[in-house]
Amino acid sequence: MPRRPATPAIDALNIHPYNAPLTVAVKATPDVELVKQVRDIDTVLLAVGGGGLAAGLRLALPSSVCVVAVETEACNAFHASCVARELVDVSPAGVGADVLGTRRISELPWSILVQRTDAIVVDDASVTTARHNLWAQCQLVVERAAVVTFAALQTGAYRPEPGERVVAVVCRGNTDPSDLLAS
């Protein structure tokens, strides 16, 4: 039997998806664009999993902008750690588990976020409702995990002050739009 040639060694840089300085820096890029496009932001709501995007956002935004991390009750690594005042493990479940389902927020994002970021949670039912409402009202197909910000506004988990300029970050990846069409 002929021998297979040896697989050549591949030089690759291994970068953690949310616990590395380069990752946090790159994930700040959309936030810099946000600041350029939307003037006078008071508050930004965003979904948090491992924390890389939130940490990048926190570093990119002016300190005057309030950052609110939104998670589901069943995927709440950041919120649970804020309550405990230290990193803790959670058991991710529910509608956000596929994207927000990290067992623990990472050390680097935690160190950036802990003193300067608020944390709130929403339940799975409100996430499902918010996702369907965004589809019905705006024809936006968004992933369940990223619609937590909209759910926070719809349910009153986050209540803006009169005149407060709030940005709710949502994204469209990691989703199957076919379940939006089922009644």
C-alpha cells in the first residue's frame, strides 16, 4: 500500500474568541463605526456571551456612554458574576445557549467590564416574542441571542429615561428564519 505524504505543518496564530487582547481590539471596530454614525449616544444595550464584543465596545465608547450587558436568565455568566462579585460558572440553557451559552465570562473581558458595565437579564419567552415582533414589524431576521436587547426594551427590563438616546445592538447571523414563518 502506498504511503501518504506527511501533512505539512501549518503556521497558524491561535487567538481565543473572546479572551485575548487582539480579539477585544478587533471587536471594538463596529463600535467605533457606531460612534461615527450615531451622535450623542447615552446608552448601548448588547448581548453578552464570553464578553469579547462587550469589552471591545466598552473600550471604544466614551466613558460617558452607559453600556448595559443583556443576557437571558438561563445564559447569564456576566450577570451571575456581577452578583457574586467574582467570576462564577453557570450552566447555559434555553434560547440563548447556542450563542450566549458560555459557562463563564472570560478574565480579560471581566476585568474591563466589571466596574463600568451594568447587567440585566430577560426571560426566554420575552426573547422569542421580541424576535417575532422584529420580524412582524420590520422584517428583520435576528438570532435569538442577539435580540435580548430588544426584549429588554419591550419588557421594561431596561427603561430609558425621557430623552435618553439608546442603541440596542442586534445581529442577524446564527439563525434559522423558517421558524419565524410558522404561526
